[in-house]
Amino acid sequence: MSVLSLAASRTFRGVSLKIPRMLFSLLPNDGYSITNLHSKRISWPQSHGANTTRLLSSQPLNQKIPKVATWEPVPEDQLPPPAHIPADLVDKLERLALVDFRTKQGLACLEEAIRFADQLHVVDTTGVEPMDSVLEDRVLYLREDAVMEGDCAEKLLQLSKSTVEEYFVAPPGNIPLPKREERTAMLKNSEF
Amino acid sequence: KANPETEQLAPQQLVGVVGLEIHAQINSSTKLFSGAPVRFSAPPNSLVSFFDASLPGTLPVLNKRCVEAAVMTGLALNCAINRKSLFDRKHYFYADLPAGYQITQQRLPIAVDGVLTYSLLGGKKRNQVMRKNVTIKQIQLEQDSGKSLHDDVRSQTLIDLNRAGVGLMELVMEPDMSCGEEAAAAVRELQLILQALGTCQGNMSEGQLRVDANVSVHRPGEPLGVRTEVKNINSIRYLARAIDYEIQRQIDVLQRGGTVQNETRAYDSKSGETLPMRDKEGLQDYRFMPEPNLPPLILYEDNASLPTGIDACQVVVVQKIKEGLPELPSVKRDRLVQTYGILPEHSFTLVNEDGLVDYFEAVLKTTKKEPRKVIGWVTNELLGHLKQEDMSVCQSPISPSALAELLELQETGHISSSVAKQVFQKMWRSPGKTALQITQEQDLGLVSDTAQLHSICQKVVDSHPDEVHAIRSGNKKVLNKLMGLVQKETKGRADPVLVRAILQKKTS
């Protein structure tokens, strides 16, 4: 987990995962395990008791937080073989979802994310129905068949750049996605 | 692998295999997931809510009426209603689908495994009622997309979202049919059922009922052939023609040694042909995923199984819907046969034509004539004339009471049956004139004056001695010729019964 999350903190913008690294360098190694990165274990600096305060908070740590990390990385042999994504699958995904994997690094990130998710295979799910969402046992609300909305054509049309007599204007069909090489060329010049 | 039975019949015969995908627009006041109104024509984009326009921050809220409509339709088609059904997202990009996905029920639809029973009039005289079945794989609730109007001149498409989000029931049928006629009969029966239930108005030309046909050909016993999808069919008549054309086209391709492409074709009603549609980008991958904003739809069997404390407005109870089902067309047909003693094929024709049952029953109210004698007039004379001029029953120039009057005249012996048919024609051309008026004006009344008949018969007998001799020698059939001559004299107004009796006496 550690390698991936630190790698992720570098590539994701705006998410401040930089704090942990700061903590590691500032806090003394007082016997509570800032274990070496190579063994892929990281634990947060712990407090002795309720009195020790955290660096950036005035509240003491909750008693329910375990003193020592309980995370156990899954050994490689329990996981299925790593998924390799062929180039045409990448192309297909880019067309279907209009996402952009951009560089080899982006692809590597994707493969690591898949590897991370592979850890779910270790869990025994025989006889357990898959879940759709955490709210799936809520009651589905049924609405009465009475008109409550509509009649706001003006408001909606204002949102569109191009309209003709109360119709939205769209190109004649789906504009085909440019080929991969052309896309790369286009994006090189964009502000992203 | 070939079936020994078919080997004897026609081992090389290619037959068609037809499966239908039907989208029926639910007859509700508001859309499936939003409170915007549902109406056929309205100013563009005036029936669109923020959710239908797919603005961020909007969520789907399921319409109870749509659920009830789907359950009613499922029950009428003998489906198993799933107590729990799920909603999914089907993703594809098109300008008339603002969200980029359609909410549908792919994994677990609301109803499965049904049967649509329909009838065909077959046999040499097309008067034998043949019953057939189509298996309904599933019925699912889904959203409709908006409408795109293509402006080729300015190379743009105009989008109207009034239809976006309207509730649809998609009925998926197994490929149990083999030709256009069967498909047309099945769709007609479905139309009648949906209209009787009130869940869909079933008007194909207004897009309330959309039918796509999956057509392939194969030799019986062999695996199914490559199928094509035929779209853009706007009426039941075009459905039959499109399917038959496509079956023949595929047979021709195969017999020339070619292969049938798996493609989508559009029916062109002007030429009667199916033409390939704009090429879809290879095989579509819709990336189905569960709709995260909608928990499963739970239906309850009966009031006893309701959880305590639940709001009655918030539940759909299958038993209650079952009890409230109206009379279905098949039941109506049987009832007409039972009540009036008419033949099944007549009952079939009555129910098949909008308003004809009401017309028939209205005639029966004002005439003493037996239903079995009235039915022929309604299904042959009236319907025949209506079909010839492509008119509906409500446009008939002859009202039920006018027809009843005509039948009374015949029944009471004022006019003969052949004259009655003539009067019918004249009534058709001059609406408003009663049967009595026409009979009197044109002096078509039956001549029953025995003295007059006697003298006419005598004249005929005297002028045809050879025929009289033949009759006296035992050839009774020649009497009909003499009768024909008498009728010619009287312009068909002679009472045939009387004439026969008189002639028989004179030639004995």
C-alpha cells in the first residue's frame, strides 16, 4: 500500500497527502515504529496515552485507533496474475469513456490501481450476494404521477452556446474520436 | 443433424426467423424519473425538467404509475413478476441522450418469461382461426431519449428533449415467428392488449409503439443464421412488408453464394426495401453498471406481506393490480361468441377493428334479427366498404340504426336479400337517406302481388317450352334458369320463395 499511496500523492493534484512525509521527518523516532519504507510497513506515530497530542490537532487521538498498525500486506502468491492491459484495450477504453491515459506513467498507475484492487480476491465471497451500493437496503421512493416540473425552456436554452428557435444545436452525428497519434499531437499543445 | 421429418419435405428450404424488440411508451402524466409532463406535441424543450436535461445535481425519482403499468402489462402477458428488480445504466454517446447513459433494467427486469398468444386467420378461405404463441423473454422499464431533427443543409442536428426521460416498457421477444404476417398479427394483438389495459395507447405512427425486427434465415434443424436488425417501421402493414422483404433478401444473398452481414437496416416505405443504416462503430460496448442513485424496486405480493408501518402510497401490491385488470381482448372474443352465438372468426374480426364491437352491439339493440344474421352484414358489407375507402368505423356513412332499419326491411319481406345489398350501396353513397326512402324512391320493394307474379311466370313458361320440357323430364335444376328470367323481368324484386313455388306448380 505504501509505495502506491506515496506514488499517488505525487501524481494527484490538489490532494494533500504530503503531510505524512512531513510527519516522518519531524517526529523523533521514540521507539514507536516508523519502520523503514523498504519493508513496506508504515505506521503512524502513536501517543502513549490520552495526554499526548497530535501535531496538527488540539484533540487527543481516539482510544479506538489501534496503537500499532494492524495492516498486513497480502503476499504476492495469493493474488491472481497481474493484469496487463494491451494497447487496443486502452484505445477502446479511451473511446468508450472519453478518458485519456496520456503517458506510460498513467498506464502504469492504472495497472497499479488494478493490482491494489486484486487484493479483494483474497476475500471468500461464496454465498454472499454482491452489493450495488451502501444504500441498497433503503426503500425506493415512489412518486405520485402529478406534473411538478417542466415549462422552463428559456432557462435551459440559455445554458447552451448554440440554439436555433428553441432547439439545442448539435453536430450532425457523433464526431469520430481522432486517432491515437492525432490525439497525442492535439494534447501536447493544450494547456493540460 | 437434419431432422428426418424435414428431410422428406424440403431439405433445401430456407425459412425466416423473426424476433421482435418492442418499445411501448407508458401512458402516464409524467415521465419515468421526473415530474415533467408527457405530451405528444408541445413547443420544443417545454416539457423538460432539470433532471431530463441532465443538469448536475439532479437525481431520478421513480414514477409509481410507470411501475404499476409495467406490472399490469406483465400480468396480462402471463409473465412472472420479479418482486425485486434493479436499475442499471447503459452508456453510449449521442446528442439526444444528455446524460450519456440511459437508465434501464438490464440485470434484473421487472417481469420475465411471459407468453403472447395471438391468432391468424388462415386456411384457404382465410376463415380458420389459428392460435400461435410468442415467448416474451422480459419486460423492463427504461428511459426514452430525446428527438433529433437532422438538418443536412446546415450540417447540424436540432435536439428536442421533450421526449427524453419518458417511461418505456421494452418487451423482448424470443425469435418464435417465421414471417411478416405472424409478426404483424402478434403486434396487433399486443396493441389491443395494451390499449385495453390503458398502459400504452399503442399508436405506431405517433411513436407510442416502436417495433424493431431481428430477422435471419436458416434451414430447419440447423443453427440460426446471421441476423439483421430492421428499424424505422411506422405501421403494422409496413412491419409485415419489411420483414418479408428482408427474409427474401437474405435468401437471395445466400442462394447467390454470399453471406449475410450482421448490420442494422432501415425500412424505406416508398420503395418497400430495407437499406443499410449509417454504420455503427463496430460492436457497441454499453459498459452496464448498477444505477447508484436508485435502490432495488421491491414489489409486494399482497396486503398480508406488507411490512408494518409502511405508507400505502409507497407500495405496489401485485395482487391488487391483478384484481383490477380489465377485460382482455381474448376474453372479449370468447364472451362475444358465448353471448351472441357467432363464429370465432367473426369474433376475431370484430375485436380486431376499432369500434366494430360497439357498432355491432348497437345494431343488435335496434333490430329483432338474430346476431348470426347481422354479423355477416357487419363483417362483410360494412367492413368491406370501409376497407375499400380506408375509413374507420367511426367514419361510416351508415349508422348502426340505419343499418338496423335496412335489415328490418329485409326481415319483414319488403325487399329481397339481393336488393338489400343494392340498397346498402346506395345508402353508402347518399348518407342521410334511410333504407325506406331509397326503396320507395327507386321502387325496389319486393313484388309479392301474386297475380302479377303469376302473369310474369306464365309469360316466361310460355316463351321457354324447351326448358319446361327438361324440367318435366326430371332435370329440376333448369328451374333456376326460369327463376333467373323471372327475376330479370321484375328487376330482382320478385319474392324468390313465391316465384319458385309458382314456377314449380306451372312446370309440374
